[in-house]
Amino acid sequence: MPFDPLRRLALLLALVALPSLAQGEAWPGSEWPVAEVAPGPAIDALTAYAFAPRDDRERRGVRTDALLVIRDGRLVYERYAAPTRADTAHLTWSVSKSLLATVLGVAYGQGHVRLEAPVAQYYPPFAAHPRVKVGHLLNWASGLDWQEDYEFAPLKSSVVAMLYTRGRADMAAFAAAHGVAAAPGVRFHYSSGDSNVLAAALKGMVGAAAYADYPWTALFEPLGIDSAVWETDAAGTFVGSSYLYMSARDLARVGLLLQRGGRWGERQLLPAAWVEFNRTPFANYQAPPEPDGEAVPGGHWWLNAELPGAPRPWPDAPADTFAALGHWGQALYVLPGERLVVVRYADDRDGSYRHNQLLKRVRAAFVEGAQP
């Protein structure tokens, strides 16, 4: 987004004018308010787990690049591993998908989009799939024949082809050209292609003139986020699946927005109905009997929901926990009932990290009565 000094000055003045306490709640202005927490064994255990040495032979270092914990709107824990710093705009990978959904939520509140509308209404190149609706894409349930395989199966991977080879010039068009494997809405099938079609459809929702700045004007600027960089493909479409960069402190602002039901200060930035949709399990999702940490898909967010016949994915976290999750361990966790937001950036490749283990230690350190 081009730098506009007048717009930035207006934003900073608005942040200074924003009271640090609204209705008894702490909100960040240009900086996060800080709550001092005495050191102790629980915090030491959290740090030891989060910043443990990596267990792989290819790279050295620790498993976490950044860890931030916000409680009651105040920063209670912050730690980085070089070269990541507080001002580093870190690649979020698929956390981008949930932030795209949040931008779409603002558009929904402004009347630009309907969940039940055909995707082709907003993105005409999707006309070959007239039955696929916006809500289907948000549930990763388009039914397209898509292979979401990463570096271990590059020759068969739709997403590798989309991001790096024959699909990279126009990623949404590449996804739209895929065939059909199932009727829309029948099955969950995780797809970065679905997300990039949504990113292209956003242009049809808000108009081409507004599109390039829309994530900033709709979401980032109202929240005081100034570190965001969102790459586009050669067609000018945001790579909504993967390529949003943001500092940990700024990503925590999005978490606080969701933790407080879409409200920022006195402004309801996201409609409550949209947040409820984000946090509702996809109706046709079939949970594995042993989820092994696999969260339940919602509306482009991931849920710690306990579904019939399956245990809660993260048993040491509350059932209302939900998250934005990305490749190699990027995560934004929101625990509404415990007023917690957790941001983790990482370069995990050894497979040893577990969401439940981190959340268990966060709660032991910062939630009174939580068990280690």
C-alpha cells in the first residue's frame, strides 16, 4: 500500500484520541498497554517449551520466532528469537486465510457480500461452478478437485503449482480451472485455492477502485495496524491463502478484535453474526475419532470444538478456543472466555510442536487456577 503521510497522521491522531480504557477495558493505542507479571515456574515452563531447540538436522535455532500473550487487552508476555524482532513483519502463511475472512467480515457488514450468493456473482471467471456459494469457500467446501500437498509431494500439489509454477500469474483463475470432485457444501476439503478465489471475489464485492487499499481502510487502519504487507499475484489479486506479513503485536490486534466479538472500542467493526459464522463448525465436517490436535474447520478459522463422537482437539484449552493457523507453526489463538490472545510465529519443520502443549502452558502461567 502506498505511504500517505496525511492518512498516517490522521490515523495516529485517532489512536491518541482513543481512550486507553473503554467501558473498563484496555485497548491498544500506538502501543499495547502492559501488565507486569511476576516471573515464576509457570512462565519458565512456557518459555522452555516455546523456545526449545529445534530437533532437525537441517537448521539450527529454536522452534519459535515470536511469542506474545495478551490478557484483558494488556501485554503480559513477549519474547523473540533473532532475527525476528517486535517490529518484524513476519510471514503468516495460512494465518492469511483467517485475516482474509476478517476483511470479508467488514465487507459483509457494509452490505457488499452475502454468504448465500454464488461466487461467480463477484468473480465471473468462476462461472463454470455456478452452484458454489461464498459460504462454501469460507468452509473450504467448494468441491473442487484440489490437492493441498506441500514440499513432500510437489509434483502432485495444486498449491505448489498455484504459488510457484504454472498458476502463480493468476492464482484465482488457476484454482477456478480445476475440475469438480464433489458437490459444493458436501465435504470439507482444505484448499488454498478456495481462499484465493475468495480474494479475487473481494474485488468484485468492493469494486476495483477500492480493492488495492481495502484491507487497510476496512481493517488494518481502524485497528492501528501499520506493519501489514500483503503480496499480490501478477493479476493484482491478494494472495489471500498465504502471503500476508505482519508483526506479532499487530496480529494480536486482530485477535483482540475477535476475542471481543468483533468490537473495537465503541465500534462494532465486524457484525456479531459474522463472528458467530467464523466460530461455527462446518455442518458436514466428519471429525476423526482421534483428531491428534487437528482443529475443527469453521468459517475460515479453526475451532477447538468438541463434536459428537470425537474428543476436543486441544483438551487442555477451553472449548470456545479458536485460531488462525499457518504452515510451520504460525498461529493466532483466541480464548474468549479467558480473555486471552496468543500470537506465535515460528519456523517449525521437525513436527514436535503441539498446539495443546503451548496453550496448556499459557493458561498455567496467566489463568488463575489453570493446571500445568
